[in-house]
Amino acid sequence: MHFGLTEEQEMIVSTVRSFVENEIYPHEAEVDRSGQVPLELAEEIKRKTLELGFYACNFPEDVGGAGLSHLDFTLVERELGRGSMALTHYFGRPQNILLACEGAQRGRYLLPAVRGEKMDALAMTEPDAGSDVRGMKCAARRDGGDWVVHGTKHFISGAEHADFFIVFVATGVDDTPKGPKKRITCFLVDRGTPGFDVRDGYNSVSHRGYKNNILYFDNCRLPDAQVLGEVDGGFAVMNEWLYATRLTVAAMSVGRARRCFDHALVYSAERRQFGQPIGKFQGIGFQIADMITEIDAADWLTLAGAWRLDRGLPANREIASAKLYATEMLARVTDATLQIHGGMGLMDDFPIERFWRDARVERIWDGTSEIQRHIISRDLLRPLGA
């Protein structure tokens, strides 16, 4: 692995960081206060991203994307992590799982998503099935030539403006030596499909304005044409396309930690107590040293996972390690930054309290820290027969 960025990668970092600073930062406080992203602002961010040529930059060139490598795209996500997720969402990174589209699905879902004409939302989580994906109760049964779906999904990000949904539902049960195991199928579901309803979700203290919604399916009829991948092949589709999303969470955590650290560093140099900058006191100076060391470590761990993907090397454990370490690092960095700012850290005069709130969810979504530890330990123990 080369430890320096190419000239093109440096340009990617510079371009995206400039975009975030100029187009995202100025609107963050109002979005956090109101919990809303005005439609005209969302469309403006999308339009400017398209003009930059970065919309759907995680997709290959042959479908209209920028064709960035995993490492290049991780650099993009790292810089976007500096900004409000409610706003950077409109920078436009459709789910890569859409590359599994075939035939008419490509013209109906994949290509419009890449061009920014349609937006997607991914739906797996249910009230009783979070980390335990096979525990989902939302199910589809055969009825003639169609599938009829019943059930609920929740915590669905971006659903309020999605034109279509990538939904995983149970389509059968197999008896195994370890007990019943549900078969999962992935469906493409258009907004407005009869029997399908999108409703308001919960109010979250993390990433205000980046909403979650609840999906209801009641006798929702879907033809075979809406199946993404193979019937009962949802897990295969999921494993091929979705596990790298953990790398995105890690990268964004690194970006947010660096922005937070910048505030801590400047405040430590400017804030004076007992006649000197507080950064000169060992209690603060050592925290600064620990923070940057952890941020750099998380950064390299994340980039190394992307580097392995680009070379077709096994990366499941490495990505899990990156997600685990980067998200927990972010929690420590935001907490330390708030402590360095003292009482002012809890005031909305600074964005520190927002960074602190936002950091909490990163250890939960896209696989909790506990799930990442399970993935890592399993990867290490299985070759030894344990």
C-alpha cells in the first residue's frame, strides 16, 4: 500500500472538502434547529453535485457514474463526513446494490438513480429485526404470478423523498440442523404502490434533519419483475453489495472527527487560563495528542480496507475493524472536544454539542459495535475450527 495520495486523489479531497465548507456548513445550524432540509436547498445541492460530476461517483462509468475506485470513493465519504448528513445526503450516492438490476430494471431504477432523476432508500430493519436480519417478520407469499407483502420496516433513512425502495422481505423458511432459517428476497418497490405506505418515523437526537421513516405493507402486490436478484437470493445480493457500506460509516466518522479535532486544537491554543493557553496544561495537551493519534489510526485502517477491496483481497474483517474502531474513536474525540470546551461545549454557539449527539448513532447503524466484534472474532477463529 502506498502511503501518499495521487495528484488526482488530492484533487478529489480538495474539491469535496471545498464543496462541504461552502455549500453545507452555512446551512447546518438552521437544519439542526428546524430538523428540516428545505426542498429548494436539497435540489440546489443535488444540482451543484451533478455539475461537479460527483453525483453517483460510486458507480462505474459504463452506467454514467464517475467510476471511482473504492479508495477514491472512501476519500469522498471521508470529506462528506465533515458536514451535516441531512445535507450531504443530497450529494447523491445511490445504493450500489442497484448494479444487480437486470433487463428493464436498469432503465427504470439503476440509470435514473445514477442520473439523479430518482432517489432510492434501503429497507431492511424492523422493530424486531435489527442485527438479526433473518428474524424479519415482513414477509411475501405467492399469489398467482405475484407476491403479496405484509409487514413493517422502520428506521428507513431517506424514505421521505425516495422515489423507490430496495426492500428485503422473508419469502420462505428452510428447516436446518440449527432450526428454521428464513429465506430472504429483495424487491424494488415504487412509492405509491397500492398497499404500500410511507409514514413519519421517530425523532432522533443524532443527525437532525436526516429523517427516518416507517414503511407499512398491507396486501401489497408485486410482480416478479420487481425482484432484485434471484428469488430467495436476498442474502447473496446483500453480502455482495452492502457489506462495504460499513466502510462508508468508518470514513465519515474519520472526517467528522478531524473537523471536531480542529475545533479542539484551536480552542486549546486560544483559550487562556492561569495566564497561559490551556493546551499547555498536560491534562489538555495529552488529550490533543491522543485524539490525533486515534484519528490517524482510524483513517489508515479505513483506507486500508478500501485498498484491499480495490485489489480483490478479502476485506470483511478489515472493514469490520475499521467500522468498529472509527466509530468508537469518534465517540471519544467528540467527548474529549466537548470536555476541552467546558460549559461552552454544550452551548449551540459552537457545533460541538451537535458533533457529540451525532456521533452516538455511528456505533449502532450499519452493524453495531457488538456485531463488528462478532465478525472480527469469527473470522479469526473459524480457520482454527472454533
